[in-house]
Amino acid sequence: MQVTIKQNGPKVWVGAPKLESAMGIDHGMIVLRCRDKRLLNKLVATALVKNTDSDMKTFYIYSAPDFLNAYADFITNASRDLGLDWEFLMHSTHFMNFSTTSPARLHGMWTRLAEDSENTRLVVLDSVGHSKVRDTYLVENINRLCHYKNALALILDSSEEIDPTLERLAAVVVDLDVRGERGIEVFLRKHPKIPQTVFLMSP
């Protein structure tokens, strides 16, 4: 997928200023990889707030099998971490349960999402690593949506190894590693116009 690099003008919001500045892309799929799921949730909650636009849509897709628990935990933790009213998150984002492994149901649910995807700004996939078939289906469709709608996708990955489909289609892969009091080590890679970069962010 072709991704333009913005030297000036709007940049993508992924929840951390230093990370956003280093990437500087305006659309495409960004994979956020970290074993610390709470850190991923905090980043994406901030991204939801930054990308909020009354004229643009945000979809939050759950592929985890425990959708209701994951959804409740995300809303609770995001509200606590960011000091937000939980109703704001619920009303500004379309949360969708894609935890099924049935190809027919996946196709039907994606068709409904695609029919409502005009003016999409942000798609979050939380999270990959539970089903290879489902992950591949969702990632390929999200990638196409990003291309046709000029949208951004954040793919949350807390698995041991990155999925080959993600590695092939992602615009940027961000490996995050919590280093205690030193902060968060960030390894930014993948896009040919962005040099592989390692830096520290504050926790």
C-alpha cells in the first residue's frame, strides 16, 4: 500500500507525541506491538480522543473471544487513565464484536461495517493473535478500507510473533517495550521512507 509522508500539515494521531512526530504519516495501517496490553489500551484511548471529529467515524473492532470483558475493561481503564467520562468514549466510537470464527458471520459483519464506512478516519483492531484465519480476513479488509477511505488503522498486537500478513501490509510497525523508570523503548520500522529508529518515550 502506498503511504505518503507528510513533511508539513496534518499527521496521524497514535496517542504519543514523540511517536507521532517520528512517523509523520497521514494514513495506512500502523501495528502497535507490546506485551503490556494496558499500555496499548492507554495509547489507543488517547488516539481515540485525538481523532474525534463530529464529521468522521471511528470503528473499534474487537476480535478477542472475551469481547464483553475486554470492552468493559477498556472503557473503565481508559476513563481512569485519561480522566474521561466513559460516555464520551462510548458515543464517539462504534465498538463492534468480531470475535466469531464463522466465515459467513465475519463476512456479514464486515459488509455491514463497509456499508457504514463513509467518512471513516480511524479503525482500531483489538487484538490479533487469537485466530489466524480471522486475523488475516480482518487485516486484509482493514487495509483496503484504509486505502479507499484515506483512513488510519491501529492494529494492537500483544502476541509473541508478528503475523506475516501484518508484516506485509502494515505501513509502520512499532515495537514497544516497557523499561521501568527509564521509560518505554520504541523500535520504529517497516516503512521504506522511515529509517529504523529506536528511542525512549516517557511512560
